[in-house]
Amino acid sequence: MNDRRDTIELGADVTQAWFTPSADRRSLLDRAHRGDIVGALGRVSSADAGPRPLYRRRIAALLAIMGPGVIVLVADNDAGGISTYAQVGQDYGLRFLWLLVVMAGVLLVNQEMVGRLGAVTGAGHARLIYERFGRRWGAFALGDLLTVNFLVIVTEFIGIALALGYFGVSRYISVPLAALVLIALPLAGRFRRWERAMYLLVATSFVAVPLLVLAYHPTPLPPVPAGPRHLAPESTVFMVIALIGTTVAPWQLFFQQSNVVDKRITARWLRYELADTVTGTLLFTLGAVAILVACALAFAAAPFHGAFVDASTVAGELRNQAGQWAGALFAVALLNGSILGAGAVTLSASYAIGDVTGTKHSLHRSWRDAPKFHGSYAAIVVLAAAIVLIPKAPLGIVTTGVQALAGVLLPSALVFLLLLCNDRAVLGPWVNARWLNVIAATVVAVLLVLSGLLTISTLFPHAENNWLVTAILVISAGVLGALFGLRLSSQNVASPAGRHLPGKPVWTMPPIETLPPPARSTTRTIALVVLRAYLLLAVLAVVIKIVGLIAAS
Amino acid sequence: MRQSSPGHAAGEPHLSEAVAERLADVMFALSTPSRVLILGCLLEGPRSVGDLTSILSMEQSSVSHQLRVLREHTLVRAERVGRQRVYALYDEHVVTLLRAGLRHVEGRGQPTASDSARPVLGDRAAGLPAG
């Protein structure tokens, strides 16, 4: 009834909207990426292009579209994330709480950009890199993504084994069981069912909040005369960098872009997708802050202060400090985060493989319909689970390797992201605004320096590393980055006008293979040269380290 | 159920949903001009990636990529001839499909008894606001 009245009142607008072409994306690789949005909490027709004057209908659309941003950002609080927040809280109290809030801002900026790329282009992140930066960079980005993803999934299984080990379950039962659950989740080929399962995990992640409440009233303890451990400043720098490294990971970029494409979100729904990403960022912050603060409060006056070992010892110590429930809740949070993380990270790899090889890759397709998509997903899960089950597997090396490799990959992924978001052929009127470029370029430059430091300090744990040098490097990188961001925008002369073009909501990228080759600009060249130099240094560091290890043995 | 699609109202479908899905997948592979151009080239006989690249003056990477998509949708198959890898149309059905498609866009098709596509299009065009 309401709909009919709107049509009468806004007759002219509605008629016009109905006849505007829908924002159909022309570079899709899979027919399943086209059609109605079938979200966990609602449905939006692909023919729905009219305005939404009623708040009720806007909220209904938001509920249907919400998903990719919420899932990717809550999945960021995975095994690695939770252990790192717990470690920071236990060892440093509330000293680095501010850093989590800064990281939330960084995540929001990055994830908004990939969401926009997905909705406007309909192509996955890996394919955009292949098409716009050539085969070598594409193969490099894909190879690095797959390697790091694999190692991250191994850490998720370690998290699962530790969490269920707290409840006395053997890892030979818990890990295969978790692998089966993970493989079964997308198997049916129902996007809605998969998203509902993910939402269940997202909802369970809120156990971190009661954990915080429990930790706030720890059972009083007799004072322990243990001498305070003095943490060396270089380990603090390492800690900060590791926190950033686990929070901002490249798989998130690939995951959200492909998931937006797969969920059939078009440019017409970009505002809703932004709301999705903002909601996800808030949930991420809530979960991460709750874990960090809970551990900070529980261990504030305890002998364990400054003595982090690993996530399972945190659970045991929480039980001693804040009661049985606190230990159990932490273990549940760890288990839940590990499963959610493993699901999302594996999927980002399978999406990327399908994206590059042109095979069907969609959660709308069943096992029978897209065997390579589900097959690659299952293979990655099984292989990662098997590694955790090998007796005496060097799992410590895996964890270190994740951080070092993530350090190498992350800045390169962000450089590509920033350049793609300023590519007029790709995003048309949707290219980055000037202010966004300044923020994003500053973030990329700072992360480039920090990841470089992370790589160096992972490889050379005894290297000289102090606050002053770090601060000077970070600030100068930030200033250079901001200038670079301004320069990026000045090349998009039409940018301010383009933001209000009448056809903007329905602008989509032409078929990707028909695009003109990217314009050769100095900014682009500078970015790629800096990236090459950075990668060369990182590789050099790795080689020196390996040579050193061989020489020592 | 705000907007029911016209297809459901008009006549009982003779295809099962699963078959319709598969057919739509095949047609999806034909929904990009560059892939149609490649198929058009293969209509004249098997070609290597290099041949296709030079005939169509497309980038080699995009030719390879589109060929992978066409293979995934069983429109094209790869063969080895000596040391070279050539691509050919998957079977004679694909040849027929493409030939029929070409005749259709050239307007040489014979009208069938229930041909009602044109009047519907005409109505929609008339309903568009002027300008």
C-alpha cells in the first residue's frame, strides 16, 4: 500500500528511476554474481533501482546488504589477533589501547576502498591487479596472498587446538572436526546459509564483553612479591608493529572485494555497503578492546604481568585471576575467532584463484556446480589442518613466518589498492576524493615503514631499534605520504566535479579487457619504484638471514 | 513479491530450473563482446593464442583469460597440435549456436507463430518519457 502511494506522490522520479539502466557490472566472470541480493537478513531485487524515501525500506535494504564488511572485520579478531591483544593487554596494560582505535580507522579506510572497487567493477582484487599492473605484479600479488593466507590458516588451526585443548579435547579430534565444519559451511551453494553461519560466529564473538565484565572484578589475591619484569624498549617496538601486522592483513582486501561481487552488490547500493563497513569496524573495535582491556585488568596486579607465553596460558591464567568463567569465555572467544578467521581467509584464497583462472567461483554455487572453487577451498583447509597435526611440526616458525611475510605483502597490496582507487578507467566518477587520498597515502607510507621495521626485527631480533628512530621514520613517512596523496588527486582534475555527475549511481566499469592501458604518470611510476625498492630490501633481508642461519649451523 | 517477472506469468516453462541455470551459464559466457569475437574467430577453424591475439589485436593476457572462461563454460576446448596448443569450438552444437546467433542479429530469422517480442519492445519504447 505504501509503495503505491509513493509512486503517486513521486511519480516522475519513480518512472525515471525505473527506466534508468540498472548498474549492471560488465566484467563479471560468473553468472552467479548477477541477480538478486540474498543476504542472511533479507533480499533485494536486482530490478530495484527506485529511490527509497521510507526509512523502513532503507533499513530493510541495509539488513539485506550488510555482510561482507561485518564478516571481514569481525573475522579480523582471529587467532593471531586475539593472542596479540591478550599479549599487549597482559604485558603493557592499557598503554596501547589508543593504537587499536587508530587501527580501526585504518581498517575502515582500506575496507571502504575495496568495497567500492567490488561494487563498481564487479571484478576481484587479484584480477584488477593482473589487468592494470600486468602479469608479473599480478602473479606476485596472488602468490604472496596464497602463501600468507596458508600460513594464517595454520595459525587459525593452532588457535582451535589451543582453545579446545583448554577444555581437554585432544587436537587430533578438535582439528579434523573443525576442518570438516569449515569445509561443510559453503558446500551447499546457498549464499544465505553461509552468511547466516558467519553471522552466528559474529554473534558468538561478543563473549568478549562478559569476559570484560568478569575481569573487572577479579577475585582479590594476596600480593605476590615477584619482582616486576622490565620489558626492553626494542621488544616494545616489535610489539607495536606486530599488533599492526596482525590487525591490517592483505586477505581482508581480497576477501571483501570478492564477497561484495559475489553478494551482487552494485554501485547503486554503495552507501549501504559503506554502512556495512562502518558497522563492521565498530564491532571489530568492540571485540578487540574488550579482549585487550580484560587481559589488562585481570593481570594488572598479577605475577604474570609482562610474562605472556601463548593464548592457552592466557586462558589458564585468566581462570586463576578472574574465575572459571573467565578462562572458559576466553577459550570460546579464541575458538570462535579462529573458526571465523579460517573460514574467511580460506575463502579469500579460493575467490582469488577463481578470479584469476576464470573458473566459477561463487557461494551461490554448490560443490557439483563449481568443483574447482570448493575443491581449492577444501584442499587448503585439509592441508593446513594436517600441518598442525604433524607431531613436532615447527609451529613457532610458522607464526614468525606469518608476521615476516605479512610485512612484505601488506604494503604492496596497499600501494596497488591506492593506485586502483585513482584509476579513472576503473572507477570513473567513483575515484578517491582528495581528502581520502591524503589519509590513505599517509597510512600506506606509515605502514610501509612499520612493516619494513617488522620485517627487519623479525629477521634480526637483536637489531638496534629504538623509539626515537621509529618516531622520526614514521613521521617523515607520514608527511611524504600526505604529499603523495595530494599529488595523486591533482592528476584527477575532474575529480570534484565527477563526484556529482547525474549518472554516477549507475556508472560501471566497461568490460575490463577493453580499458585503455593505465596512463603513465610520475606518481604511478614513483609508487611502483618505491614498491620495487622496498621489496628488494625485504628480499635482501630474508636472504641475509637465511645465509646467516646456514653459516651458523 | 513486489515485482513478479513477466516470464512466470506467460506460459508454463518447459525446462527444469537446473537445466535453465546451466543454459543461462552458457549464455553468460556469450555476454561479453570480446569473448564473442574470439568465438567468431574460432568459427573459421582452430587457432592458437598467438593467432587470436594478432587477428583480434587484443592483449595476449586478456585473450588467454577469456579463453579460460570459455573453457570453463564448455564452449571451447584446447588441443595439442605438435608443440603448439590450439583452441577450437567445443562441439558442433556451439557452431550451430553461433551461426544461429549471427543469423538472428542479421535479422534473417523466420518469424514463428508466437513471436511477440517486437510489440512488447515497442510498448516500452513508447512509454519512455520524451527527452
